[in-house]
Amino acid sequence: MRLRLLYHGHCFDGVASAAVFTRFYRARLQRDAEVAYTPLLHTAGALFDEAMFDGDENAIVDFKYSPSERLTWWFDHHQSAFLSPSDEAHFRADTSGKKFWDAGSKSCTEFIARVAGERFDFEDATLAPLVSWAHTIDGAFYESAAQPVELKEPALQLMQVIENAAEDDFIEQIIRGLVSRPLEEVAAGGEVQRRFRPILASHLETVETIRRKAVYARGVVTFDLVDEELAGFNKFIPYYVCPETTYSVAVTRGPARTKISVGSNPFSPRPRRHNIATICERYGGGGHAVVGAVSFAPEEVERARRVAREIVAQLQEGFEE
């Protein structure tokens, strides 16, 4: 029996979701199942290929819905879970009892654990730290902006390795480790820590780059990292260097896409007034009410910059100093 498990790649919640789903699947459905993992990324253009669904059963966790008839299991918690109205209609017409969506869940890991317990009588207390940290990380329930930027806790160090490791096979090793071992043990592992040390050094340089590039006006801090060739950054850095902001809008470019990252400061002195997923959806992106993104082709930098300016203007509407 072979399960193909597709998960949100380079994302702590995606990796944790894959580990929890694997543990559930083997405990309640097929103990000796062979599990093959495939990371998925939000990119411009088609997200799915029918050839991806090559297992006896196929599952997607923490990622958009596919109407493929070969898709057996699906869990997601993003507001923008469907690529089209027809995809949403397909999901709502499903009677398998194996496809689940809850945009109110703060993490997909937490959602899978809850559904597995309520619907399938699956409980595993050893997964509690992993579920708890996925909830904290994906829901941004940090003590302060300093906690996810200073990266003192092992789980946050593992998060950084997951987000920065280039090799999919190493991320798969992490997933398989989390299936069989406690989170703290995996996070403290020699290879994880070896990879974390240069990531930390680079991260601290990025903090200073963003501090230098960030421009704040009327509740929004903005910065553009295309010329610095930084494809990504810790999303709490803007709030660490500019604590007075309510929103952040950034443009980055990597090999696969030019990206606009839009976020809201959970520690802001002013409340969030906009649904960020709704704004990003206007440009073909999506996400959650508090954080979202829009992807363009790598060469579409100027288009991304124009859209970023439009998003900033929307977030600044009605702002009072």
C-alpha cells in the first residue's frame, strides 16, 4: 500500500501536518503503508499535475484543493483554499468523508489532529509539542516580535531550517524524523543544528538589511529585497525593526517567482482593519486574514512592484496618525 502525501513545502506547518497525518494514517488506516512525500509551493501558473497523484491513495495537507479524482484525503485551513469556484463546488459535493477545510483553524497541524481525534478516534499525546508549536508558529501566537526573530527555542530553529533548506530530501528526513521521534529531539539533532548556524548568521544580516531598507508611512512598513537577491525573510523582522507598524508589504525574487509578502503585526498598537487574503486574492494570490502573498513569474518584478504599491495604498486608506 503506497500513500502519496503532498504538503506545503518549506513551511513548518506543512511539514508538521505531513508528520501528523502520517502518524494518523498508519495508526488508524494502514500500519505498514509506504509513504512518499512531495512538497508543493505557491507559484504562478498551474499548481497541480495529474501525475503527482501516483499513490494507491493520495493526500494533500496544508495546501490548495485539487478536484482530481485520484485525490483521496485533503486537509487545509487557508481562506484561499480553492483555485476556482468550480473547485469549491467539487469539494462541497464530496461525500467521501475524507476531505476537510476549516479557515478558522490557526494551523493545519492542529486541524488534522482535531479531526483525527473527533472523527477517527486517534489520540497521540507525544504529538502535543509538535501540534502546539505549529499552532504558535502558523498562528503567530508569539510572546513578542523578538521571540521569532531572536530564535532561541529549538522548535524555532527547526522552523528556520525547514524554510531555508534547498534539498527536498532533507526536509523529507525531517518529516520522517517527526513521525518517529519527539520534536525537541529532531530540532536538537546534529544535522539540523549544523544547518541552523549559518542560517542564523545570514538571518541576522537580513535583519540589518531590512532595518536599512524599511520605509514606514501611515501604518505600513515597506521594503524591496530584489536587488539584494533575498528570496525570503523571517516575516516578523518588519515588526521587530518597526514596532509601530500595523502592516508590512515586501517584494522579493527567487528562482521560481517574484513574490509580494503582505502581513499584519500581531503586536501592533493599532488593530488590523483589513482582510489580507481578500486583498491578495484581487491579484491572484491568497492566504489568511492576517497574512498573505501574491506570486508572479520571476521576470515580472516591475509588475510586482506596481501591485505592491497598490496594496500599500489600500492598507493605508483611512489611516489616522
